[in-house]
Amino acid sequence: MLALAIGSSLPVSAMADSELELLKQQVELLQQQLQEVQARLEQQAARAATKQEVAALKEDVNAAAEWKSPNSLVHMAGYADVGYTNSDGNDGAFNAGTFAPIFHYQYRDLVMLESELEFKITDAGDTEVGLEYLTADLFINDYMTLVAGKFLSPTGQFRQNLHPSWINKLPSAPPGFGHDGAAPISDVGLQLRGGMMVGGIRTNYAVYVGNGPELEAVDEGGDVELEGILAEGHGSDRDGDKVVGGRLGLLPVPNLEIGLSAVSGKASVTAQSGDSTLAFADLGSEPARDYDVVGADFWWRWQGLETRAEYVRSKIGSAAGSVAPDGATWKSWYAQAAYRFAPTQWEAVLRYTDFDSPHAVEDKKQWAMGVNYLFASNVVGKLAYESNDGQSGSTADDDRWLVQLGYGF
């Protein structure tokens, strides 16, 4: 029986050993799996740290490379010119001309500050500094920009687009389109400008409201009359009446533009000149009078030929009770043709201008002929001759030669 009992217990012992071995294997497997889980957790933690480091590194790189896609852009442009002038009434003289840097500061596609300074050397050798324009331009959408500040007058084409010396085909402005002429120069106020398609025709437009011009009167021996229109962007409005105006340009076909301009408002006498000051005791009480400008311009290009024409008339109404009660009108028009002799760098220019003012001594009819050499698209040398027909003995009747080197940058 003892032997039988011992024999019967042997399979149970063997079975227990087998179960113990299986249990050990399961424990080892669990330990192995636990180790793998721990290793994966460590790897994931390492990866998370690496991603954070990479993200931080990307931020550093983006900050260092901000100049490639900055929020703010700074740009300087402008123009300058030097020359020589010889007229019938004066000895020939070299001149330093004009240095006009233009600054642009843009923030994204939202707003841009732009300004042009003008440095000139006077006949006495002094340096004059002027602010041609200073505006903050808010880009409302692809078709409209709000301009605030001092801006070049959008009346016509010459003042707002053509007056820089490297763009103007001749060394001088057409009579009446320079300073103190028939065309307004600049204004201070608000302007909306842009372009769009209207009925399948490309158009550009500009409308504005501004302080408007002031008037200068002259007293010559007791006869007081209007001397000129000071339309160069005044920072105050002494008569309190704003002017409104603008221009509409139509481009019905490529290389052709037709523009119409108009300005209307009030102006009053605020400056005096002449032999006597008795008539100018109280300019503060000067009445406001009508101020109206109309204009039209034309531009057409065909191959190497470029033609343009422009007309402007500024009219001042009469005003009872003014030191200079009579009204006055300034008007001028010019037509110009320029031909580029391709493939050379030579260009010929011909311009005719007829300028009428209230003062006979300033009236002028002018033929201007010139030849240009384009050293580059923005560097041009000019030689021109002006044949002027004005009142005999006046400077308006003096013919003159002009040489100029204009550089746009």
C-alpha cells in the first residue's frame, strides 16, 4: 500500500512542477512586455522633447529669417538732376537742379506711409527744403485706397505723374503746369483713388476733399489785382470752405488713356505783394470767392511714338469788398510728341504750349525741341531749345538752351 501510495503521488508532483514552470514563463513574458512598454514610454518622452526642441528651433529660424517675409517694408526711391541753362536775358549758368528722395514705409498689405522731400539750391547758393507730399495710404481693397495727408493734385497728368526730371521728356515743365501756374500743385485732405473695370473698359479714378488754395494780391501804384493762386497744399483753411475735386481716366484700348478733371470750392486773399501795403490792412476779413478748375488730358503710344496733350483752366470769381475785387483766369494747354529711334538710345521730343494769365507780361507761347540719350531706363541726358513768344522785353519772351542729366533711383 505504501508503494502504491508513493507511485500514485508521482504524477501529481510532476504536474505541479509543470504548472510552476508555466507560471515562471508567464511571469518572464510579463516582465519582458513591461520592459518593452517602459522602453516605448521613454522613446515617446524623448520624441516629445525632440518635437519641442524642433518647434523652438523653427521659431528661432523664423525670427532670424524675418527679412524674407517681414511685416514691415522700408523702401527709398526718388530722383535728382543737374544741368545748364543759357537764356537771352541772362548769362549761362550751371545749376544743381533738384534732389528729391522719396520714402516708403509699408505695413503688410494694410497701410503705407510715403513722402517726398525736395532739396534745391537757390541762385544765392542757399539750400531750400520742401515737403512735396506726405500721406498715409490705407489699402481698403484691390480697387480703392484711402490717402490722407498732403498729396499731389490728381488734376491732370503732369503734376502727379510726369514732373520728375527722369520722367519728363524735356528739362522744363510746360508753362502753366509748374509752380504758381494754371494747374494746382498739391492739397491737404483726404483722397480716394484706385481703378476698376466699368462696362468692359479699364478706368482709374481719384476724388478728394481738401483745404484748397489761397490767393495772392499785388498792389502796383494803387491798382490792386490778383497776382496768383497759391495751390501748394496749405496746412490750414483760412476761409473755412473746403474744395472737392478729382479725375476720371478711361483706357478703352491698350496704350490709350483719356482723362477728365474738375475741382470746385472757395478761396480768399491771404498774401500780399507790391509797392504799397495800405490796401492790405486786414486780410483776415477777406471774403471767400469761387474757385473752379477744369482739365482734360490725353495719352497715346504706338510703337516708338508717344504723344500726349493736356489742358487746364483755373478760374477765380469776383468778390465785392475784397482788396482785389475782380476775378481772374489762368489757363494753359500743351501737346507733346516723343519718338524713340529703336534700337538706338536716342529720342527726339517736340512740345508746344500756350499759356494765358491775367497778366500780359506772363503770357507765353512756346515751342520746345529736344534730343535725349537714354544711358539707362532711369538715366537720361537731355539737350533742348525753347523758342518763347511773350511780351517784348519780358522774361517770357526770352529764348533759351537747356542741358540736363536726370536720374531716377
